Amino acid sequence: MKLGQFDRLIELFAPGAGVDDGYTTTPGPMTSQGTRKARYIPAMAREVFENAGREAKLPVVFEVHSDTLTRTMDATWELEYSGTRYKINGVQEIGRQRGLRIDAVAGDNG
């Protein structure tokens, strides 16, 4: 993981505290946790057929250095890069706490 490859800036978002109205708990709004330098690895675009509809998705991979914030990320988090919000599908460790590979997808995040 060479430092020169980390030439992009991403913002990380975690889900806020849930709101309990006495009947159900609704997730809180996404809150910014900070920014990190990242390596951007674009993937091939694909169309996903879901519920008899067509949905365009843009999968990407980001690599970041491992630190106390990035090690807490999971599939409930989101990130923003270049004005586009990505939903995190998974986080994999690279080496022994050297870095993390973030699989994310942009598109209909609803």
C-alpha cells in the first residue's frame, strides 16, 4: 500500500442513534465521522433485476489505511466520494491492520 496511491478523499458516515417513539425504533440520520484519504478502484457497472424492475448500480472499491475509525466501519455505514453517496456492502482487512478494502455501491440506496 503505497502512499501515493491514496489520492482521493472520502467522507465516512455512521448511523445516528435510533429514535424510539414507544412503538418502534427508527434509525437516526447518518452522521459524519470524518474524512480519510483513499485509493479508488472502479468496477464494472451492472444492472440488477429486482422485484420485476431494473435498477442501475455502480459498484466500487476503496482502500484506506487502518486506524481506530476505519476499523469500526461495517455494512450499516455509508461514504461519500466526489458528491456521490455509496452504501457500504462489506469491509475486508488487508494484511495485519495495514489497511481495509471497502466494497461499496452507488445507486438506489433506498
